[in-house]
Amino acid sequence: MRDTFAVRAASPLWAAVIHELLRRDHPLDPPEENERLVRREVCKATGLLPSHLSPAKLNELFLAGTEPHQDSADYFASDGKLLLPDAYGRWSVSRDNTIGAHVRSDFRITSPLPNAHYEIDPVLPSSQQMVELTAAVASDVEWFVNNERIFPQQDSRFFWQLAPGEWKLRALSRLGSAEETVTVE
């Protein structure tokens, strides 16, 4: 198989093996609840016990002792949107957040990092030396750099063009305001 592409060698072989296995396959009986398997209704969004805010529910089997005991109420905002841990801050403000989830943290700037220090590269074009501005909140953020407002791009993302100096970034939202200082050389 030396000097062959996966598309011409490994992929067809893999497909043939899988098709043969599936041809001989027979479905297994669905597992039933017993002393080792416990069935619970859970919130589809969180995997926890359903609450009045759960958008959908489903039945799942768990190994005894691993089933959820906490309900999902603490994981939903008053508007019914999912509340995620702080680690999801960047994702929640991205266009990938198609469910409109929020972050549970206090409002703060997530990019750039606190006291960030950047150096301008003399070789790169200035259009490639920008920083995306993000905050730990899903939407409705206004950005200011040294009190001058920054407007979003067409895709609703905010970018700031690096320039030498010390810069004060401020994010404003209905949840509050946050400031960071950035140095660019």
C-alpha cells in the first residue's frame, strides 16, 4: 500500500469491511432497566433532571449510581436560554452559538486578556494585525478604545486595529461595564 492515497486504498477497503459487517448484523434488543441500569427522564439540553425551564425531555438509561440528582433549573436564564460555565464565554459570543446560550459569569472582557501586550510586526500588513474584542455575554455589547466607539463588522464581530501605545478598552452592556488596558509596541 506504499505510495497510494487513502481515497484509493484504505477508504474503499474500510468501506468494504463495514458493509460486510453491517450485512451480517442483527439488531440487539434494547437494554432494559434492572438492578444495574436505571431509567431517568432528563432535560435534553443539560442531561440533568428536568425543570419547568427544560425545553425538551428524554428518557435515558444510566449505570446505577451515575444518574443525575440535580435538576436543570440553575442552568437556564429567566428568558429560557441555556446558561453555560464561564469557559464557554468566547463560544457564546460567536456565530456558532445557534441556541443563544448565555454565560453564567459576571460581565467582563474575555479578549484581549487582562494587561495584554502586543508587538506590531513590521512585515505583516496592518490588516492582519487586529484583535477580536469579546465579552462574557451573548449580545448587545458596545466597545470603546480610549473612549472612541468601535463598530462591528458585517458579521457582528468586533475587531480593533493594533497601533502603538497604551490603550484602554471598555465594553458596555445592559449587564454592566468592564475595562482592560492593552499595550502595543
